[in-house]
Amino acid sequence: IVADAITTLRTKKDENGNEPMIEPMKIFGEQLIKSSGKFVLLAKLLPKLYSGGHKVLIFSQMVRVLDLLEELLKWKKYRYERLDGSTNATSRASAVDRFIRKACQRFVMLLSTR
């Protein structure tokens, strides 16, 4: 999918006949969102929640889904914390503390239910 998007971009030229700059992260982020209806919904919902000053908890049983969500949050430049089975007790407490503290400005907490 990403290779097709890059090929399409390379065939388009700007008004001066130059090939456009290809931004791999932008292509990856757009394809990530298009890959799932839930990601499409999140991409629409997160900016509204962020502008309203809300905090978001996202739970998943699958750590791989958390990996993809983490990529989406990085691409959108949202500050977040993540807790999964590999997080030790000290790191877990610190992450929760950062999420709660207003000064840290964490918007999303990714949580594994396993």
C-alpha cells in the first residue's frame, strides 16, 4: 500500500515540473488511519477531545494494537504514556503520575488488559 502511494506521488509533478518531496511518515500515518475503521474514528475523535482539554484512556488486549496506536500518536504528535505487561512497577507508577499531573500534559494513556 505504501509503495503504491509513493509511486503515485513520484508520477505527479508540481507547477515547475519538479518531483514533490516525499514524506514517508505522512504516507505511513495516512495509510495507518485508512487501514481500519477504528483508526479513522480515532483520527477524527482525538483532535476534538484534545481541543476540549480531555484525557483519553485506550485499552487493548493485543500489544501489537498498542504498537500501532503508539505510531499514530507519535505521528499526530500527541503526548502519551503506555502501560503493558513489560512495564515494571516503578515505571508503571511513574507513567500514571505523569499522566495525572497537568504539568506533564499527557493526553493519552495506552493500556494492555493482559
